[in-house]
Amino acid sequence: MSSVLNCIVTPRSSNFRCEVASRTFEEGVSTLTVRDQQGQAIHNARNLIRSAHERQTAEVLARLTARRACLLRDLDRTDAQIATKVNKIDAIDQELLALPKIL
């Protein structure tokens, strides 16, 4: 960078030194551009990973919520079946109590 400034400030500088300084400056700018592009690529990759993770988390949450709802429906159905059987047992108990005692 100082070589480039010397070329600008010192009119007696040789063309070769100015060309070398200019080339060095351009390579530095090119390197910075590549690094900026790499940094942007890394940033984009992180965003893609974050987005994929959020999407995957949402899918797992939806799947687990649906499974929970299914299990709750199964539990309600089982409770209803148990209640029906308990009612039948109660009815049989009532019939048994209504029978005359033999002993």
C-alpha cells in the first residue's frame, strides 16, 4: 500500500516500481474480495443450516403432536371400553343382589 502511495506522491518513481506496487495492490484487493466472498459463502451456509434445522425441528414437533393426539384418541377409546365393561359388571352385580339367597 505504501508503494502505491509512493508512486502517487513521487513523480520520479520508476514505472516498474509503480507496476509492481499496482499489481500488489490489485492482488491485495483481489484477496480481500475472495475473502469477502468466502465469508459471505460461510454466512449463507450457516443460514441454510439454521433454516434446515428449524424446518426439521418443526417437522419433528408436528409429527410428535400428531402422535400425541393419536394416543389421546386411543386412550379415550380404551377408557370408553373400560367404562362399558364396568357398567356391565355393575348390572350383573345388581342382578346377583336381586336373586333370592339360597343359603
